[in-house]
Amino acid sequence: MGVPEQLAARMSMAEQHEYLRARFSRRTMIRGGAVTLGAVAGGAFIQGATAQAAVPTQRTAPATERVDGAHVAPFGRHLAYGNDPRTEITVSWQVPVAVKKPFIRIGVHPWDLSRKIDAEVRTLYTPAGVGASGDHTQYYVHAKLTHLRPGSTYYYGVGHQGFDPAQPHLAGTVGTFTTAPAHKAPFTFTAFGDEGVSYHGLANNALILGQNPAFHLHAGDIAYGDPAGQGKSTDTGFDSRVWDQFLAQTESVAKSVPWMPAYGNHDMEAWYSPNGYGGEDARWTLPDNGPDEKNLPGVYSFVYGNTAVISLDANDVSFEIPANLGISGGTQTKWLEGRLRKFRAAKDIDFIVVFFHHCAYCTSTAHASEGGVRKEWVPLFEKYTVDLVINGHNHQYERTDVLKGGAVTKKLPIGGTVYPETEGVVYVTAGAAGRSLYAFSAPLSYEGHENEVDSVASFINTKDGKQNETVTWSRVRYLDYSFLRVDVTPAAKGRHATLTVRGIAETGDQVDHFTVARKAK
């Protein structure tokens, strides 16, 4: 991305951003000028429902003439929850060229999309020399819907002047989404990390759609627009157009299933903003209840039924890839503890699920374990008895035994049950969504092919570099494309509430399963 390698190696993400802007912005401003895109507020639709555009952004981009909107079809639809999944959803999409007056239509019946709400365009410009392509402009569109009814299915269509989804010949473009219920009820969610653009990512998406999940968690390294992933933004093939391919690939799921990402090392792109997440801000509208929306847009939480979900930014604590190390100044960890304390005390929340990119515990020969995560966050996971931690980063499936204080408190065989309140925390690496696979140093061991070993040789990334360690907590190791399915069941009278966690291979085979159980509150 235009920073000489010898400089990038010692620059933070913010320093690389400043370097790139100084190098390219003068030419950009002369050629095109600064374009500020504001938000457009929407009106009422369906009783009690309103829409509002997401936060306005500023982008530097060349002027682009608009084409006839009738010749432009939206693509890459993707949903995300707002702060309250019962009443808030953002519908986002992309158009390949500039269009006039983008909007969303919405209703409770597919034949009645009479409610029309204006949407906001965020323009993302990448000049030649920053990326692998020539000058390139992308147009992302967002409509944030609020005051929806809990547990309700809505039909929607996205369009612009010249392209109206209410027209009969465009009925096939209409999508749906369902808000979270007002009360506890059984549901399923899915998760993985490290997808990119590939056949395997597409195949996993097809299987995920078949699980009928309420939502999907993406544990970072989303599209791989930056294939290097070192947070150094050197001339290593960065190409923002990869995001166009990614959003087209995931649309089959993300147009109806809220797609909730955390940010990984491949998601830091220095050109757009000092924190590396300016591109993400253009592409996604996520809950804004994190500790510092400006610096950490991928840190947020939401509650679905009896389960609280927390997304963290592990780039903030990564010793292995330190481009954004310490970006929050400790505020993320303080916020995390506040969230954990609040959720654990809440009477209507049984489970807490935390997901982020870098692994707390993994024996991959590639990245293995992140010492910054163990130092900053693992003590909090144990203090507040987090029920499940989901990571990516390492391109494989691995699951630990039950851990507390860095030691195994209970072996958790395939099919076993863990009681976090008294026993400890289980960590799952689900980073085999689509990118090329890594390797293990120990034999594979998974459902139907169990191969128990006493210990595994691995390493941990620390502030002083890699340190070797021999671990006894690696319980399941599977090396092929896969994802995670989690079935949540509230407690019946006299019974425990349960999370049934399953590792599902791209073939559809089950490679792991275990249960997390909690007493009813």
C-alpha cells in the first residue's frame, strides 16, 4: 500500500496513515477535491418504526459522473444489528457506480413495500499507488432501521433513482430479516474467522445458511483486501476491490442473517484512517456501544435472548502484530470488565460469548497463542466465568479442555459437558472459513478419529518474542475447512440452560461437539 518496507517495519498504523496521506493526498485533492457525504434521515414506516442514516463520513475522492440508475443493480447486501437486536437493524449494500437518491423499502408483507426511507452513501476512494489497482472508488450504502417490533419478520428491497424494488420485475431482489425476540427462546448462531474470497468460503456460507442461524459471528480477517496482514501496509498487493468480491460472495447469507464481524490483522488498512479501520467504517454499521467508537469501531456488544455477545479488537493487545498495540490506552479492557460485570449480574442473561481474532490458546504452527490476550483478557474471562470464547487467526479448528489460571481444570472429551460457574472456560479456534489452511505439530484428533496425546509442543507470542511452551489443553484438532454452530436452549423448570457447540466441516460432517451448562437464574 505504498509504504516502503523498511519504514513500515517500524511504523505504527497511525504513522503509516500519515505517511500515505502526505504522499498521495495532494495529488488526489488537485484531481478531484474533497467530497463530504452527509446523512439523510428517514421518516416513519410501519407503526412505531423509524429509520435513520448511519453516521456521516468524509472521504477524499475524485468527482464521478452518475449513470442512468436503471442500468445499475445493488449488490453485496449485508445486515448488522444495532445496539438492541430486538428493535434495530442496519441494512447495507453496495453499488458499482454513483447513483442518485438511494433508499430502502420495507414492510411486513412482500407485496407491500410502500414505506420508503432514504439511505446514506459512503464513498471510499483508493488512489493508484496505494493499492494494486488504478484509481478506484467504491460506494457503500446504509439504512439504519430503528423502533422495529421484536421477534418480527420484515421484507425489504434496496434501490435508487431508476431502480425500484417495488416494481414487479424486480420482486426477486426483495430480502427478509427477523428481529430478536422479546423473551428467551431457543435459537442457533454460527461463527468462523479468516474467510477471504474462495470456493471454500462460498461452500461454508452455503452450509451456514442451511443451519438457519439467528446471526453469524465473523472472528476477523474478513475479506483479505490486505493479503500481507502484518499491519505494515507495504507494496504487497493490497486491493480494495477484493471487498466487492467478498460482499458478493457472502450476500446469500448476509442479506437475511445479521453478519457481525470483529476485526483482525488483515482488516487494518492504513490509507483510510489513522487506526486502519476507515475502510471498515465505510463498509459496516455496527453497534456503537463500545469504549471508543473512533478508535475501536469493531468493539461492541449485543444481547440476543438469554445470551450476551461481546466483540473485541485483539489488534489492541497483540504482541505478535503490534501495528495497533495499545491503541485504546487500556480503555478496551476497562470497558470489557464493565460489560462482563453487567451481563453476569443481569437476571435475564444466562450466557456470555466473547469473540475476537487472535487466539488465547492454540497450538497452530503458524501463529499459536497470543500473550497479550492472555495477559489482558483471560483473567477477566475467568473472573466472570465466560461461557465460550471464539477466535480465528489460525486457519484450522482447535478446541481446548476447560481452563483456569493457565491449567486444565477438567478434561472435556468430545460430547462432554462443562459448568463454567465452577470449572473454567473453553476456547475454540474456528479460523478455517476459507483461506489456505495451516498445520499442527501434534496428530489430528476429532470426532470419529480421536487421537489423545499427553502434551503438545507449541509457542506463545510475548512482548519479547516467541516463547516455546508445552501444553496439555489441546483436546480437538481438525485440519480442514469448517465453522461453528451453537444451539442455545434456555432453562426449562428444574433444568440447566445449555449451549450445544458443534464443529461442522465443509463436508457437513460433525467434527466436535460439547455442551456448556448453567443453572437457571
